[in-house]
Amino acid sequence: MSLKNGFDDEEIISDINMTPLIDIMLVLLIIFMVTSSISFQQGLGVDLPQVSQKGEMGEDAPRAIIVTLTKEGTLFMNGKKVALEDYQQQLTLLLKEMKTTHIVLEGDHQAQLGTVVNLMDQAKLAGAQQFSIATESN
């Protein structure tokens, strides 16, 4: 007595095995998730002030140095921590190196206004001529 599985021995099974395809798609999804999260880690976790309208920066916007002030008073220039005493000197060097006069001030909404004004004053002495303030729109 022989058992039959519904297929003849010579009949070709044309079903696609989906398991390897699903495995490949999951691996690609994991790779995409890891690489996309790396590009978003550039920010420093600063709680920017809110505004009602978003400003427009065109594609021809000049290169700028991003100066970040946290609510604790820690200062960063283009993501690198800088001591407040060394700010003007390092900013002068960076302005010359990047060949720009544009500064983007990015400060936590709880940062002290006096410190921000001091940073702007030192940036002017270092050679900055254009200032922008980073905000988030509602």
C-alpha cells in the first residue's frame, strides 16, 4: 500500500518558497533602520524655542557654523564641545577655515539670554557678519 501526497512523482512543484525572501527583506529592513538612525544623531538634544511660522532657507543658503548652547550652559561648535573661554579664538579659526561669516545660534529655550548675547558679541569680534537663530515651528 503506497501513500500519495497528491502530486505525481514527475510533476514539477511550482510554488515559490517565501522563507528566504522574507529573511532577506528583514535583513535589509534592519540595515536600513540602523543606517538611517545614524544620520539623525547629529543633533545635541536642545529644546529649541517655538515659532508660529517657519523661515525659508533656500538651496543657495550659505554654509554656516552652528553654535549650540544647552540649558546647562555647555557650548558646542558644529557638534564639538568648546570651553566658553576658548570660544572666540576657536570661532575665528573655524570662520577662516570654512570661509564663511554666517553663524547659526541654536540655544535651548531655558538657556540664559545673557550668555547668548555674549556669544553673539564674541562672534562679531571673531569676524561673523550674519546671524541666524534656530527654532522649531509649531
